[in-house]
Amino acid sequence: MSARDVESRPSPIAGLGLFAKREFAPSERIAPYSGTMATEPPPEASPGGKVYTLEIAPGRWLDGSSADNPSRHANHACHPNAELIWHEEETTAWLTAQRPIAAAEEITFDYAFSLAESLFHPCACGAADCVGRIIAAPLRPALRRHLRFSRPRD
Ligand SMILES: [Zn+2]
């Protein structure tokens, strides 16, 4: 990965996003998500605030808020083109292509938020079937059922 591989610029999803500056092949490493590892969850994030601390494994959090983290602006999407992969023997996690990524495409991954976290973080990824919340993919069907019964469809 080099500085020419990715860039941060305004995103249609939210704030700044991370964009590919060249093509990436499936399972190719795009950029490190570098930061500080912690075994405690971060203090409660402000509702709707930008999130940089992710639970990358059960009981392991990675605070990627440092300006040195080239991936800190990568947005969540319901159909991401990358995933965050961390191997225990490594000090950093990597955004890794899940499918072919074209140059200039926005790089997104699943923040894998819990139901509780999702309540404070709307998703605006633009997918036709966007669930409307930033939440881990396996939890989306349950959230969808919940939303269907708790408020009128829009
Ligand atoms: Zn979405």
C-alpha cells in the first residue's frame, strides 16, 4: 500500500470517505486501519458522531482516530466492497477488498455495530435495500422486522 493507492475526499455517504486511486483485486490489502488496540470498549460515542473505534474481535477494540490512520475516513455501507481483517499476530488491521474495486470507487466496509450502537448511527449508504442504520450484516434481518412493527413504513 502506498499513499497513491487511496485518498480521503468528500463522500456522498457521509463526511469524508476513503476512495481507491487504483484498481484492487479481491482479497488484496487496500490500506491498514492502524491505531491503538484496547481490551475495554471506548466511552459512549456521541449520538451520530463520527466513529473510529471498532470492535475487531470479541473484546478487542481498535481506536483508529489518529491522523496517521489512512483508513480512518472509510465509511460503512450495507453492501461494502471491503472488509476489515485483523490477524492476532499483527499490530494493525487491514481494509481488504472483498470484490474487484475500480479506481475512484469509494471503499466501504461493515462497521459491524451492535443493535444498541446502531440506534445512534443512521446509515446513508444509498443502497436500495439500505436498512437505515449502521449495524452488522447478520443483525439486519432482525432490525428490519423490528422497524416494520414499530413504526409506519416510509
Ligand atoms: Zn446502508
